[in-house]
Amino acid sequence: MAATYTLKVVTDFAASHILHGHTGKCRNLHGHNWGVEVEVKAHALNEIGMAIDFQDIKAAVKALVDQLDHRHLNDLPAFEGINPTAEHIARHMHGALSQQLNTEGVRVHAVTIWETPRCCVRYTEEP
């Protein structure tokens, strides 16, 4: 059985959105304090015993979260033509972080977006 190392970074951001076509309250302008969990997987360690430096993961996540924080998500190019739902935010973040962090031995595995302390979505791309 191959060893797997899963590293996780947790952060948050505040942003508003409107869900067009929604029949409930979410059709109105509202905001969330979004929670973010990013999981990165590796099967081997480098020469100093790390899969990837946490600082590298945190820097990539921070740069992406800074683009979303205190913004109206509907106005961002990443969500042009789609509702900025938790599902779409998770997929967007997974794709952007994969471009920055994925290497031969390290892969962004999952991004979890918490809309409230009790509601979240976890996005992965299964092989």
C-alpha cells in the first residue's frame, strides 16, 4: 500500500453574492463569512522530509482569497455567466490552485467551501 500525505490549510474570507434564479431569500443581495479548506496530497517526501512547504500552500491560497475577500462575487470575471455558489467557488479555487501548486508529486486534492458553520461543499477531481 502506497503512503499518502494529505496537507490541509484553512482560511476564510468575507464576500457577498446574489443567486439569480433562486426562489428563496438567496435571490437577494447577501453575504457570508466563507470558510476555505484546501487539501493537497503527495505520495513522497522531499530530501528534508516535506511533501510541500505549508508556506507555499498558504501563499497560493492567500493570493486567491485576496481576490475574493470583501468583494461582490457576481462582479468577478471568474463567475461571469454563472452564479457564484459555494460549488462554483470551490471548483474555481481548485482549478486556480492546481495550476499553481500541482507538480509531478503533489496534487491539489480537494477544496471545501463553508457557506455557514453547518453547510459546506467539497470539490475534488477524481482520476
